[in-house]
Amino acid sequence: MTPPPNHPAIPPRKVGVLLINLGTPDAAEPRAVRRYLAEFLSDRRVVEIPQLIWQPILRGAILTTRPKKSAHAYAQVWTEHGSPLAAITRAQAEGIRHAFGPGVLVDHAMRYGNPSIGDRLRAMKDAGCERILLAPLYPQYCAATTATANDKAFLTLAAMRWQPAIRTLPPYHDDPAYIDALKQSVEQGLAALDFEPDAVLASFHGMPQRTLELGDPYHCHCRKTARLLSEALGRELLVTFQSRFGRAKWLEPATDTVLEGLPARGIKSVALVAPGFSADCVETLEELAIRGRETFEHSDGERFAVLPCLNASEPGLQMLRSIVQRELAGWIDAP
């Protein structure tokens, strides 16, 4: 059927894949970090305190003091391409862009900051994507990560007259493709060291203890990932949780506390892996690699290393191709 001459242009039908990560400030300076933290810490999924109580605290003490400190942390890991997280997530999208054929458009977005989920979803719809897979790059499900990324996407969809069909990537904490990619990555990282570590730590991002008590599966997912990775590697992993914030009780044991205590137990050399992070970021490059090293060496530790995340490595990209291909079943032809 030929449309009438005045009919709006209709792009060819496509399937979209939107890789989503947490986010990053636009620059490693206090004003940009303040803007980023205001959005991040205002998310009700992230801070589950009544807003009437929380917002005065956030707008007062936190946003007047924390941006300068956080900007210093970002400045230590900022690259010529900007934020490591942004650059790596973009490289991941580029790395699987042609994996599913010409009818599939792959893009990336950030839950907080730029490029925003709303902007990229609208662009994908305008490009002809009538079916879109939302792919939050969080192996372990957490309401404060996976759910809030989906929430933001659904908020954009709520304003669309013509919505695309949507699927969401489920957590992949125990997926064989993910565990195998981690195994390859950790083995490569350990082989590149000039020492044999006395212990290997698997450090996951922390969450308040009450999230576990309220039914969030995150802690269980982290523990299962660590167990499966330990079995795959054939060696013990010490599981810890990092990035504590505020006065509430958080998941334990804490990474910094464990690092501080290891040398007294005769463990003088350690390697850390961060399986819950799909891409290196300020939490791995500054919190672990810089401050973690300082904590360990200050306690008489001798040799210390943080292994790279999966990033846009070949094992990481192969894993992404595998799990995305599976979730696109029925929308695209099998390879």
C-alpha cells in the first residue's frame, strides 16, 4: 500500500536494545556533582526515608558538603573521554551494536545524568523501534538499581501516545554466561599480577540491612554469584560490601573493615574483584583501588590489586550478546 503524499515519514520497523547503567556527573567538579547527587539521592527507591524528613537533610548538610568531596574522588579517575562509567557503557553498546542484525538498534542511557533514559527511548521510538528491550546492567536485582531504571523508563512511556512494546532484562546473577565471563576475567586479571594473593575478595556495592529484611533479593543474589564464581575458579572468595552511607546498619562484612583487619591475620597480599559492577567506575577505581589500597597498606598490608570489571572486554561483550540474544527471542530471528 502506498501512503498518500502528505503522510508523515514512517521509518522502517526496528527492535531496540537500551543498555542502562547508574549514571555519572557531567564533569568532575562540585556543581556538576551536586546536580547529579541531587537527582540520585532524591530517588525514593534509593533513599527510603519520608521526603518531608529527607529533603531538608539532603538540601542542607549533604548537598552543601558532599559534592566537593565527591568531585575530588571523580577527578582522580576522570579520563580524556570523561567519566569511566560513561565511556565504558558507551563502548559496551558499540561492542554489541552489530551482533543482532541491521534491524536491531543498540543504544545506552544512564538512570541519573546523561544520556537520559527518556531521551534515548524517545529517540529509539522516532527511529522506528516498535519493540524495545530495557537492559539494566545490574547482574544482581536491587530495587535501588534495576527497579528504579525500569521505573524511569515506564515514566517516559506513560507520556507517549504510541508506546513501543517493552521487555526488561531479568537479573543474571547466576547465569552461566555471566559466571563464565567473570571466571575468564578474574583468571586473566590474576595471571597479570606479579604476585600470588593470599586472599581474593569479592566486593559488592552495599545496601542498608533493612532492604534485605523488606524482601529485596540483592543480598542473596550477591552471595549466589560469589558462590558460583568461587566454584568456577576453584578457590575461596571473601565476600564483602562497600560504599556505606549514613548511620543505618548496612550489609556486612564491610569491605574497608575487612581490608583493615586482614594483615593482622597474616594475609599480606590481596586481590579484589567487583562482580556486581558491569563497568569500572568511581566505586571501583577510587573507592577500592585508591582508598582500599590506603586502608590495607596503612594496616601493614604489602601487596594489593583491584582486578578490572568485565567492561568492554571480549568475555564481557560475549556475555552481553548471549543474554540479550536470549531476551530478544521471538522478536528477531535466531542466529
